[in-house]
Amino acid sequence: MSQWCNFRQLLGRHQLRPTTLRLRVLEILGAAPQALPVQKILALIRTERSVNKVTIYRILGDFCNLGIIRKINPEGRSTFYELACEHHPPHPHFQCRRCGEVQCLESISLDHLCEELKEVLGPGALRVEIRVEGICPKCQALTPKKV
Ligand SMILES: [Zn+2]
Ligand SMILES: [Zn+2]
Ligand SMILES: [Zn+2]
């Protein structure tokens, strides 16, 4: 997913030093097929080195403020994070009502909608979040068929 991203350059563009930990967080988010909760990011980094939770929260917070990554707040679940660089434009997310899983719908572009919103709201409109709710295919398959 991150085959086009150059994380060192990305950090450089935002005047951030490419520390091992910052790069690792971006690599993890880039390699994930979907958005990740902080617990997952932390667990992956902790398989390699010991790291303070606060440090990871600070890195994620900085990245969010700079628009390098974006937050997704699924209902009833902790915050998820994903890359927000030019290769990963805003897209809707699908959340399953049964298992709570969050899926990225990257094939659906929100560019058009973002432009239209900016026309109405001006440059003050910074972020668009669309969450689609339903039952995922996995949970649909588990539902016993009515006779
Ligand atoms: Zn990128
Ligand atoms: Zn489900
Ligand atoms: Zn996503």
C-alpha cells in the first residue's frame, strides 16, 4: 500500500527528523491493508523494541496535526489511524455493526465531495469523514439462514 511513499521525504517536508520510531510508525501504517488502532501499532513496535505508550501517542498526535496521517473514530471503538499522504486521499469507511471491524473503501473517492464542500464552506472545511454502517460479508455468512 505504501509502495509510492517515501517516508523520509514525507517527514522532511514537514521539518520532522526521520527518527527510527517515526519511520517505523509510518511503515506500519503504510503496510497495513486498513486503518489501525493505537494498541495494534504499539504491539507491533513492541515486538522489536520497548517503547513508552506516551511516545507513540505523541508521534501519532504530531502526525495528525500535520496532516500526515488521519484519525478515524469508529462508533464504540478506539481511534484508528491511517496514512493521509497524497497516495491515500480521503475515502469512506465501512463499519460492521456486529463485529465492529472497520474497512477502508479506498476505491471510492471523496475528492469531488471535498471540493463541493469547500465551495460552500470555504477553506475552513478541512476534513471529511464518512462512515457507512452495515453487516460485513464475514458476519453475513455467520447469520443462520431463515427457512
Ligand atoms: Zn504516500
Ligand atoms: Zn462483521
Ligand atoms: Zn481508510
